[in-house]
Amino acid sequence: MDLHHRSPEYNALLLAGPRLGPLKQAHARLIVAGHGLSLPLTTKLATLAVAAGAAPYARLLAASHPAPDSFLFCTLTRAAAHRGLPAAALTFYRGLLAAALPFSSFAFTAVAKACADLSALRAGMAVHAHAILLGFGSDRFVQTALVVQYSKCGQLAVARKLFDAIRDRSVVAWNAMISGYEQNGLAERAIEVYKEMQMAGEAPDSATFVATLSACAQAGALDLGREVERHIVSERMDMNVFLGAALVNMYVRCGLVNKAREWFDRLQERNVVTWTSMIAGYGMHGHGHEAIKLFHLMRREGTLPNDVTFIAVLSACAHAGLVSEGRDAFATMKSVYGLVPRAEHYCSMVDMYGRAGLLDDAVQFIRNSIPGEPGPEVWTAMLGACKMHKNFNLGVEVAERLIALEPENPSHRVLLSNIYALSGKMNHVEKVRNTMIKRRLKKQIGYSLIEIGGITHLFRMGEKSHPQTRDIYQYLEELIHRITDAGYVPETDSVLHELEEEEREFALRYHGEKLAVAFGLMMTAGSTAPIRIIKNLRICGDCHLAIKYMSAVENREIIVRDKHRFHHFKDGKCSCQEYW
């Protein structure tokens, strides 16, 4: 091997580097010099070809060698997996298998990474079985790679079982489990693993903090998010673009848009994800003009917006009634950046016209601008606008289209039922309700979360399982008396119309968000800090009205993050300006 290290042929390969043209010339020199069958030189050449992105050429080199060894295929599998060529990595792994050559731990870690990147569960399970068969099942590097693989394939129970079996867990294993839970929407579980990691005395790295901040953003866990921020600052961690974007996103999603902007302005390096997070943040908080201003700044500074940026911009325009700005952005997307609109962009445009009461424009846009048959998300946005602006005839027509498209989705029938009820057609309400019972379609159950002292409390409508239930209900009763004296009248239209008027008022009174607000106020009496609530569905009209009054009589800011946006209630007003 030393001979080749000193040979002009080896030096020619090093000089060629990961560039296909020079590599082919170097290959020709090898053949002319009689070194075409040198295994170390072939391995180096093929590895550089993979680094150049030319996996088929590398495959040809490996296949044409009369006596390939395990090192050649293992090196190529690893190179392809780390170069972002997962399909090629699998091919090299299969080549190793076909040649019946010995395996190494790093071949398994590489191919497991490739299966993770491809979300190829069946192939990944075969790799796992093969690793166990060859005695690599308890190798901690292989175990860690398999945790990543199963997490990325959404098989979290399997990933957790493997994770628990690793004796000496590396930071990579901890990170795989935290991000596995976070990326699959289980933020609370991700946070639990982060806390276990702290108790185990394992030092977190930048990737740990990125995954944990993303989990905090998802769960609205502001206290932990701030704690992570303190770690980052005190340890003077390198503020890379991923960590910066995670901090911005955490503060945006936890309701502190100004704090998010502070971090955004401090970042040395910003990529399209960071810009988009900040624009989306302004949109969610109802600051449409700020979102548009930032979008223009992004373009001036030379960062190319992508299709997700445009979803953020159009959504911000929809939530703030900025119709002409939204139209311009949509046109720019196609004419300046050559981006092809997706369902989300069409949906945002329909939503924007619909919220602004321009229902005819929304219908025209659906007819003239959307190629093919519009998807259910477009009609859902249209239906919401019909309900908001009480256009019942169009609403019924849209709802029936939606039901034909998605007969098993209960929320369409719930909206149709509400539209019939608002237009006084109670016999139709009964029909929709009977169909739902017959088809066993249940509407999604709403819940609200509030974090007090690092502990999350969950409230559903009429929740009675909380240990302080009696005190919470008593506090809420007193609060409702006070807001009623201040002028609050329940909006009973917000409840499904099978209930009698009196029952409707009772059902509204104990909605999850009201219970969560009452609990928050009760537990933080004397404090001036805002109350923060997360709601899994759209906030109902009555809760929106009640919380406005609560913010005034209690003199507290109440921040509610619902499925679509943030509502900052203060002094009897909401930041959405009734535009939601």
C-alpha cells in the first residue's frame, strides 16, 4: 500500500479529487501504467467517484474488478451514505452481500443510515436481521444507526426498545431518540428523553439543542426553551444556522415574536429556513405588514425564497387582509422565481380572498387559476369563508363537494351542519347528524394545554380528571360572573346545534380553553406574566369573546395558539382584530 501512496498514479488520483472528468483521465493512466487491477487504487478511485456524485461509475469500477474485497464495498457503502446517495449505498451493500464477503460494523451503520434517509422500512428491517445474524446486534454503533433508522421510518416503539438496550449511549443515540419523537409529532416524549439525558449526565451537543428546541416549539414549552437558550449562551456554543433557526422557531411558536426577531437579527448566518420561520412567525401573530417587509428584505439581501417561504408570505397576507400584497407575491412566485404553486399556495390564496369577504374573487381564482380538480384543502378554505361571511347557499354547495371528495372526514359534515343551523334549516341539521351517527363519524376532540412551572396540564371540554377540578370550576364560575357584568353574552352559535339553548350555554362554559385560562389565572394570581394556552383546533367564537373580556377584568395578557395562528388578548382586545 505504501508503494501506491508514493506512486505517481496515486498522486494523480489525489490531484483529480472528486471531479469526474479528471478521475476518468487518472483511471486511463492507471490502466496504461499496468495498475488497472490494483485494489487499493481502484478503491480510492471508486470512493472519489462517489464523492463526485458518480455512483454508477463507481459501481462499474467495483463490478469489473476480478477480486474485490470487503474494504472496497464497505468504503463505497459508507461514502455513498454520507454523500447523500442512499440508493447507491444500498446497491453497494447488496454487492457486498452478493460477493459473500465479510461485513464490518461501519457497513451496517452506513446502510442503516441509507435506509433511514430513504424511509425504507422493509429494507431496514432486513438490514437489522442481517446485523443480528452476523453478530453485530449488540454493537453500539450499529444499534445507534438502527435507532435513527426506525425513528425516521416512524417506528418509534422499535426505536425506543433498541435505544433502551444500548448500554453505553452516545450523544448520537440520545439525539436520534429526541429528534425521532419530535419529528413524529410527539414533542412531550422528546422533552422527556432530553430530561433523561440530563439526569444521565450526558453532555448535549448542538444537534441535541436543535431537536429539543424544535420539541419545545411544538409543545409550547417556553420554560424549557429558555433553559436551553441559557445553556447555549453560557457555553458559548457556535451559533450555526440550524441552531439559530431552531431558536427563532421556538420563540415564534411560543408566542414571543419580538424575542424571535432579536435572535434573528443577532445571527451571523441566515438561510432560507431562518428567514421563512421569521416570516411565518409574523404571519401567525397577525403582523402581516412586518412579514411582507421582511420578505422584501430577504429578497434584497439575496436569499432565494422557496415554495415554503411563499406559503408563509401568502398565509401572512391571508391573516392580515393584505389582498394586493398577496396577489403580488403569488405572481412573483411564478414569474420571478419560476416556482410551481402547490395545493398549499392555492389554498392560501382562496383563504386570503375568502377571509377578506371577496367570495366572488375566490370562486374566480378556483375556476381560472387552479389546474385540474381542486383538492379538499382548497374547498375547506372556501367553506370556512362561506361560514364566516354567512353565504349559506354557496356554503352548502361547497360542503357537498367536500363530502363527495372526502366522505369519511367528519369535520366537513360538522361545518355543513353549522351552516344549515345558522341559516335556520334545522331539518337538514338533523339529517347530517343522523348520517354521522350511522357512519360512526365523530368530530375531532378539542383540548387545550397550559404549562405551569414546567408541568403541562391538559383540559378538554367539561374536564373533571384534574386534581384541582373543584377549585378550577369555582374560579371559572366567578370569572364568568365578572365578565358577564362587564358585558359578555355567550355566543351559542359556536356549539353543534343538536343542543338546546340552555345546554349549549352550559357546554360553552366548560370549553377546554376557558378551563385552561381559569387554571392559569388561579395558579398565577398576583403575577403580571402572560398566560399561554395551546389549542389543538381552531378557537371557537365564544371562547374568543370570553377570553377578550377575561383579559380586561383580570388585567392580564392571555396568549392562545390555536391550530392556525396566535391570538394575543390584552385589555379586552385581540391582536387578530377579529380577522381569524
